Amino acid sequence: MSSDQISTLKGVRRKRENYQLPTVNCQLSTLNSQLSTLNSQLSASTAIQFGYLASQHLGSIKISSHDG
């Protein structure tokens, strides 16, 4: 392979990479947004579950304190 052919191939590869990078960047941005949304939903769900468990626990403490 001549040096001209190698230079041409490198140029083609560079152009292809430069074309693909914005697409990949956009996909990663979309994925990041989806993960952020999922994280928020999981945090809210965890908070609700924690609140429920805490209320159950506090309720049992109140009941047992009345018995004693």
C-alpha cells in the first residue's frame, strides 16, 4: 500500500469518525436523560417505601407503648 493510499484511508476514517461522533454524543445524551429520569423515579419510590416502613414501625411503637 502506498503512502498516498494510507493517507487517503486515514482521511476517510477521520471523516467517518467526525460524522459518527455527533450521533453517538446525541445517543449518549438521550441515554443520560433517560437514566436521570429513572434515577428520580427510583429515588421517589424508595422515599415512599421508606416512609411507609417508618410509619409502620412508628405505629407499632405507639401500640406497644400503650400496652406497656
